[in-house]
Amino acid sequence: MNVLDLLNKEISSVFNCDLKSKSQKIEVINSKYAFCQIARKELKINLKDIAIYLDQKHGTVISKVKKFDGIYLSDKNFAKGYDTILENFTREKYKLKISKLKGNDLKEFLRNEIQFHSTKVIFLKEQLKRA
């Protein structure tokens, strides 16, 4: 399973629809907005590859990425679903990455993650004191 399949699975479960459907139901449309945004902005997948995966035109994908912010800000249900997808997908992507690492590579990755999160905890504690 590649990263786009993993994203598709997560989006389909949250919006309860088939991402690759040609249906014009709001769930399908919203799932495509979420998919294009995460694939482009979070995964840095090029627009052509996103279009191929969704069996859509390149321009359609560009339009979905451009319109994302407006939909996110105006539709609270969509925003909640998107945030859930992003959180769950990030966790699943993380698990997939870790599962592929072995030996010293895994140890190095985990050390870096511990350092990153330790720094983040210190920062958050400082912010809490100031609040």
C-alpha cells in the first residue's frame, strides 16, 4: 500500500464514501478537496500524479487546492472531518515510516523524534506558564 492509498483509505472512512467515485454527492466532493490538499501540501505530491490517481484533469486538481481554504473556513463539518483525517493520517503515515526502518536507522529516527518532542513539551510548558 502506497501513501496515496493510505490517505484514500483514511479519507473514505471519515467521509464514508468512495473517493474515486464520479458521484456529485457532497461527501465525495469534500473527500476530493481533502485528498488534494493533503496530497499536495502535506505530502508534496505533484499535481499531475494527484490527477492521475483520482482519474481527473490536472486543472481540476489545481482548482480543488485553490478552493480548499474557502471551504475549510466556511463549512465546519468539512473542517472537522479534515482535521480528523489529517490527525489520523499523520499517525498512520508515521507508523508506516517506522515499520520500514530497521536497526541503526530506526534508533536514529527515534532519537530524533524524542529530541523534537522533548523540545516541543518544554515550549508548551512555557506557554502554559504564561497563560
